[in-house]
Amino acid sequence: MKLAFAVLPLLAVLVTGTGFAFAESYEIKIPSGASDENFPYFWSQKDTGVTTGEITVFPGDSVTWSNADTAFHTVTSVSASSIETGDFEEDGLFDSGFFSPGKAYTQQFNKLGDFYYYCSIHPWMNGVVHVINDPGSVKSIDGVASGFSDDGLGFEVKYFLDVYLSNAVHVNPDERTLTFTISGNTNNEQIVLTLPNGLIENPISVWIDGKMTEFESDSSISGNTVTRLTIPLEPHSREIKIMGSYVIPEFESIALLILAVSIVSTIILSKKTSLIAMR
């Protein structure tokens, strides 16, 4: 029984900790001299050297402000409107209280939004924490339309999303469409797809779950060999259908060539058959 009770707290930690399994920690240093309003800068982000006090993080990430100055400081949240007016109205979301030289204050950000802050002792020291959805990482699907390509290898489609697309991509040269399926529930508000021009040429229309949607297109990247589409998504989106001027542009030429060869072969065979019959 003692073992069982010992395991329960561990399970609780594992269960409650999975919400932000990949949370990161960031540090912003308050440099020596920041208490002087005429000092060149008042913040210094440890990993980037950014001195604006502005940082972008994902839900579950933490920011630590470390005091390398010789004076006391605070990190106190204020409303966005008061930052613009300079009134610095504290909103009670977080407050470090006074922390002395050599000390630090850490705040975890679990909700999306812009969180403005300042030092209540030195109000010229202010910044903002932007908390946005994690856009995910660059992923790829290999061998798209392999059945239509000469070498049988197909094309690589890269995309930027927090979940995976199904590896099975429906290719329809007759309809000039590619259909992708989102395999999970995405929190992203958009997907970025990079489509080789050899796979689809001049994407002109996009449907999300059967509903036509507007999108952004950029064909100026990678030496004009690919087209990058930025497509808005709604919660629980599943199917992305893209129509272009052509799908597998060379496939039509190959098909016509095969048809021409077939016709010529049929004519030759027909003539040979006629000559044999005449004998």
C-alpha cells in the first residue's frame, strides 16, 4: 500500500505535466545602469541580445527577469492602453514585488495574448510578452504523385503545421487538383504549403472541407521552382483541396505522346495485317 501511495503523486505529476511537455524558458537580464533613465537600454534577452523587453513565447513557456543592476526593480503587469498613454495602470495579472540585485523573478505564460509590463520604480522600463500558438515545425511528404512521374519517385511537399498531414495525397490530373488530409486537430490558424511547380502549376483555387477559401500565394521563392501557399484554417479542419492550371504538367504531354505512339502503332499493325491478307 505504501508503494501505491508513493506512485500516485508521481502519476499526478506526469498527467498534469503533459499539457506543456515541450515548454521553454527564456531569460531577460536587467543590466547594470537600467535604473538611470538615460541609460542606452533597460533589458537584454540572454539568448538573442534583444534590448527592447519584447519577447514572443508559446503557451506554457516561462520568462525569467534577472536583476544585474545595483538597484531594486519590479516586473509588474499593466494594461495595453495604459502603456500607450504612459499612465501604467496595473492590471494584477502578475507582479514580482521588489527584487534586489542578484535576484530574479519567473513568470509562466499559459494563455494567448499580449502581456505588457513595467518596473513600478522605474516606469521608463517597460516591455511586452507576446504569447502565440506554436506554429509547429517544417514537415514534409515524400513521393507525392509517384505513380505519375517518370522516375517513380514523385515530389516532396513541405508544410508548416503543428500536426501531420496524411502521407496519402489524392492526385487528380483530370480535375487538376491535389487533396491533402489533416490527420489531427490543429491549433494553428493557417497552414503553409510549399508545392513544386512540377507537381502543380499556378494554384488558383483552394477549398477547406468543401468550402472555397481565400489564400496567399508566393511563387518568387527558390528560383521560381515552387509555389508557397498560406491557407487559413478553422478548428477541426480536415480536407485541403487545391486546384491549379495543371497537376503534373508534364503528365499531359507524356499522355499525348503515349497516345500518339499507340495510334501510330495501330496504323502500322493495321497495314501489316492488310498486306498479309492480300497475300
